[in-house]
Amino acid sequence: MHAMMEHEKIAEHANHAPNRFQNFLILFVIGFFIIFAGIIILIVAMMLSGGSADFGALTFIGPFPIVVGAGPEATWMVLFAIILAVLSIIMFLISRRETKKTNV
């Protein structure tokens, strides 16, 4: 009898617990559309300002950062992107160390 009540409580909790994958998917889609809207706004602003723009980008492929830039202020943007890449790698290593400590 007691085991049946425990099973019913677990099943009831599972039905009311938020679905983590569904929450992740919703946040992913919202983030994608925010980035897309930002790109559209930047393109429109560039066209309205006369067409000159500076460009800098940072992309991670696995553990390797790829930094590119174009325009007169690209040097500063590339330096800033390199600093962000180094900080990202350091934060990754720190979080990985903390995860290993909690699992031991």
C-alpha cells in the first residue's frame, strides 16, 4: 500500500514538473529570433548611414577561437574579441574544475 502511494506521488510530480527540454527549446528559439532581429536592425542602420561599417566577429569551433574583422576600427574589435576568447576559455576551465570537484 505504501509503495503504491509513493508511486502515485512520483507520477503526479513527473506530470507537473517542467519539461527542461521544452524550456531549453523555447529559450533557444527566442535567442535565435533576437539575434536575427539584431542583424536586421544593423543592416538597416548601415544602409541608412551611408554604407560604411566596421565588422568584428568571434566564433568558437570546438576549443579553437576564430577571430575576424574588417573596416577602419577592426583592429580594436579583433583585440576585444581575442580578450573575450581568452576569458571564455578561462571561464570554461574554471567551471570544468568546479564540476570535477563536486562529482568527487
